[in-house]
Amino acid sequence: MRNPPALRFNYPLPYGATWRDGGVLFSLVSRAATGVRVLLYDDVDDRDPSDVISFDPNLNRWGDVWCLFLQNIKPGQLYHFQADGPFAPEQGHRFNGKARLIDPYARALAGDFLPGNDGIVRPPKCVVVDNAFDWSTDRHLRHELSETIIYEAHVRGFTCSPTSGVDAPGTYCGMVEKIPYLKSLGITAIELMPVHEFPTNRFDGEASQTHNYWGYDPLALFAPHRGYAKSRMPGAQVEEFKKMVLAFHQAGIEVILDVVFNHTSEGNELGPTLSLKGLGNRAYYMLECDGRYKNYSGCGNTVNGNHPLMRELIFNCLRYWVQNYHVDGFRFDLASILSRDRNGHLVANPPVLEAISEDPLLADTKIIAEAWDAAGAYQVGSFGTSRWAEWNGRFRDDVRRFWRGDSYTRCSFATRLTGSSDLYHASGRSPLSSINFITAHDGFTLNDLVSYEHKHNEANGEQNRDGENNNNSCNYGAEGETDQPEIEKLRRRQIRNLMASLLLSQGVPMITSGDEVRRTQQGNNNAWCQDNSISWFDWSLVRKNSDLFRFCKSLITFRRSQSSIRRCQFLTGQPASPGGLPDVSWFSCHGGAVEWDWGDERTLVGLLAADEATDPALDPFHILYLVNADRQPREFSFPAVALHPHFTWRKYIDTGVESPGDIYPNYDGPAPKLNTVVTLPYYSTVVYISPRRPGWDGVQGQGDSLLQAELDSAIPVSNPLTNPEDCASSYMI
């Protein structure tokens, strides 16, 4: 151990290790520490440092900030911190002068946990990085939420399979190789499961029976995961990640990160001291009175997100990813934890959420909340301010139940299709607050949702006790894979029904990677530890299920061309101009003004009028949406208003027909016989489209009375809520 060199200058900020002026400024925060050291290493596999340099508390401490400038240190230098201080868990302190600490602001890590028999945990080493990168003219793409289609993917799992055919499987570079595929599908944003650093083996350096594949276990929030880099050089992941973001931007695709600001990998009082515990335990974590850890995350500890120090770390982290990596947005895992105060109580307008909402540097980014946590908080519809969008768990559950054929679900299904006004309208939000999804990484894939009635998580080693039990799924006669053609036919139909509901709904759709080609996890609905073919994208499915890919691609193209299904305001059931069509109308299956309610029916007929603000060059269509989630075929009569001569209907979707008749990408489907009854097969969706012609909306003179009389035959049932008895008689949806 040696004393620090003569002080050249001392800037306490920024935190972490910053290369500047021929050396490196090391800076960290600790109020209760009595001594701080930086440990320097020569090689990533070194068990012990080559040099240890102490901070002088008289020269190198400014308030609670310890900072030290070392000359002749360059990018690539490996280091840890150490801190002396009290070990008094009952008072919230857990200092350990022997612990090698990961810098909370480390920009990169290298290596892994190293084995040892001396009781010292040797975590991955921090790396001093050079953040220089030629971004040229790259900027955030700033796609409007109304134009956004999100694709959730895992960096490693997307290309790790031998079927991917990429040069660098399982890496950021591998993702770049698959951009043409994503571009052809039509998505506008890719949401990456955690890419910040997380542990990949046990803390004692030994191999683990279960591998933390998903990455929801933060180790260093500022650092891209080293395991996704093609190069093994320390710090190489920084440049590779930037190249990936740049390539996505050049393809017109935004990059959204799934971030975990609710717990860390240090665990509870039995877990190791790796970073925050050893610098300011009672500031960074929520603690019980006796020093044990509150556990609202279900992962052993809970970060103290509204303590000024933790709030500053989160805030700086978000800014860093935006400024240094040009990412376009964030999805916050278990975000309700950030609504809790230091005692764990849910509070209105918590400081950390307000700071994120109002920060000018984050103004161009999308911020999305998983608005619940593991301790029972469920804030869907009420999270933060209108700046926040939310994963809409109600959309997932209600759409699944409707298509499964559950009773009394038509009302809630219609509400989800039209943007979930029951959740967002009263607070002044818009349909764009709702991130709609049928599946996500957590739960069944779309294929498994229609193939399994029960989870099959035996491979996880927990006797199938883990994972959600209530999946609202159905196997339609056989559990798992089957060679029975009728069951397979129905499953293919249901996948299309669910995908059509997702992509024709108001709000912002999110597709889970592989759902567009029937990726399966063999019934595993909690594959967090499955770094194998259970979780990997099988690229042979793209050819095998090319008909489903075609269906999804065509639907995405249609959605992007139709502003009527991407509205920024809730539907009203009223015409936008005198004499025009209501923006939405609901009808009975008889097509006329027949008395009905939102009761125990599994059918729906809706007419969605083209948005009058739509650019005619985008081929705006009126949309007639017919669904039958019954186990029996149902007959439908065209609504009287749809028989108006200004309409020229053509079939666009028919999930009751095998490909290629399931969708008409060129809008050249057959015209219906409007004076006859349309029969919908069991479990099917049929969509007819008609172009909006000049003169239809806002018809003047003699035609007004005729048109208005026909519009009056529409049944204005609106604001359908989960409980049909709560349905209002107004037009608002």
C-alpha cells in the first residue's frame, strides 16, 4: 500500500473513474466511511491487486465525496474500491474493510467472480473506459408513441442458437446482423431485456447449477453486460454496444432498455458485500428497524429509490445511457417500488419519478413502467404523471380471457381494444399511456399460451413451484405439442386472433420476440435460468412458420398506415364533423338497432371510422371488425350503415381461413355479398376495410338526413368496463 501522489487537482465530480488530462479521477460517495482505498490490478484474472492507494481524508474528501486524481493511469486500467467503517447492521452499517467493492458508477466490468478460500469475495473488476465514439450525426429517432411498435428481445437469446447463422452469436454484434429481419417485420423499437451488468456465476467463483439468463440482478448499472460482447478485451462491450445502437438508428429502429432499479445482486443480510452495502448500506437500501432488508422486489432487498443518494444514482444512470449510448427510452422493472418512500409506503408524486418525468435531457425518451411490484402494489392506470406509459397487465389478461371463451368478457375486451379508457381517461391521459401486450418474457410465449393449460417449469429445479399459476391459457385438447390436425388448426387460428387483437387495438403494441413465428419454451413460463434452446430464438421457425410471419408483417404494415387505430385521444362515439361517421360504433350480430347489452356474449361487431386527420396518401380505411370467440360458428348481418353506397368493402383479415386467405396485404380481398348473412367460424376474426372517399365525411344538403338516419341505427353502447353492469350509456369508449 502506498500513499497517493502529490495532488494535481481535485474535481469531485463526476462519480466513478474518469479519464482526463493524462490520468484518472476516482470519485465515490460515502458518508460513514472512515477510510477509502482504490485497488489497481494488472490482469483480469489477478486475485489480488498490484497496487493499493489510500485516499487522504484531509486532502481527498469534499463533504461526503472522496476523490483522487492519479496520473499516468490509462483506459483499460482495472480497479476496485475498498472502504473502512462501522459494521453495525442494527444501525444500518455493513462496512467491510476487506471487501473488494464494485464502483457503483463503473462504466464497464471485466472478468468474473474468482474462487478463493480466504473468505474474500472477488467480484468482476471495474474498467476505466474511454467513452470517445464517432456518432456522426446520430440523434434520438423520436418516434411518436402513436407510431411505435415495440419488440421485446433478449440480446443473447436472439442469436445464440446455431440456427441463427450469424458470425457472432449471442452478442451485440449478432443483434446487428439480424436488423434486416426486424426491419422487414416492421417494428419501430426494440426493447432489450437487461443489458446492464449482472453476475453470471456464483459469488465464490464456482459454477452454478442455475444460470441467471434474464439478467434481472444488477451488479453495475452504468456498465453494458460484458457477456454480450464479441471481444474479450476489457471494456470492449462499450464500443460494441454503441455500434449496435448506431446500427439500429440507421435502420430507423429505436432502442429501449429494460432497467432494474428495484433491487441489486447483493441480496439480503445473508448476501455478499459487493458494492452499495460497503459504501452506504442504509442510504441505498430500505431497512427494517433491526437492519434486515425490506423485500418488495421478491429478490432479497429493495433499493431506497427516494433517498437522495439512490435517487441521484438512478438519475445519473439514466442520463448516462441517454447521453453516452444514445438509447431512446427505458422500461422500468417493478417500477412501483420507485413509488415507495424510505419506509416502504406508497406515496403520491414520489421525487424520483418526478425527476425522471421532468428532466430536460430525458425529454426525448420513452419512459415505460411495469406499474406493480412483488409486495402487492398494482398501479396500472395511476403510475406517475402522464409522461409515463405503462405495461397494461389488464390488456393481457382481458384479451386472453376473451379469446379463451370465458364468460362476461366481451365488455372488458372492447374496452381494451379501444385504449383502456377505464384506466386512463379520468386522469387526463390518452390511449398512448397503454403499452398493450399479450405475452412478455415473463410467462408463456404466444405459442405456449394456446398449447398448454399448465406451466411446465421442472427444468428450473424447483419442482415446478416457481412461475405464475394463473395463465389464462388453453391447450384445446392436448397438452403441448400434438400431431392432431384439428387442434393444430385451432391453435394457428387463435395465435392469429390474439395477434390481430394486439395490433388493431388503440394504444402501443409490444410483441415478444419469436411470437411472430411460434417460438416455444416447451411450457416453461419462468425461464429466467434457461440459457439454452428453451429460451433461444430458433431461426428455423421463420421458414417453418412463414405464413404466420407474413400475417404479422402485414398487420404491422396496416397499423402503421392507419391513424384510426393509432389515435392520440380516446374515441367518443361522435362524428368529428357534422353528418360524418362516429369514430366508433357497436352493433348487434343482427346488424340493426336491436336492444342488447354487454352481457354474456363472446361476439363483437365494431365499425371504426377512418381518422379525418389522416393523410389520404396513407390509404385511410374505415374498418369493420367482427370477432367470434364462441365455440360455435355465428352468423352476422352487415350493419345497415355499412350498406351505404359510399362504402366499397373488401375482406382484409379472415383467421378462419388458412394462409394465404387469412390476410390480404394488397387490400384486394373478396368483396362481401352485403345483402347476405356472413358466417364466422368458431374462434375467428374477420376484418373488412373500405377506403375513405372524398365527400363521405361531412356530407352536405339532401344526403344529410339519409346518412343521419342510417347512423342512428348504430347502437351507441360505450365505456364498457370489466363489470357489464357498470357500462355507461354515453358514447365514450
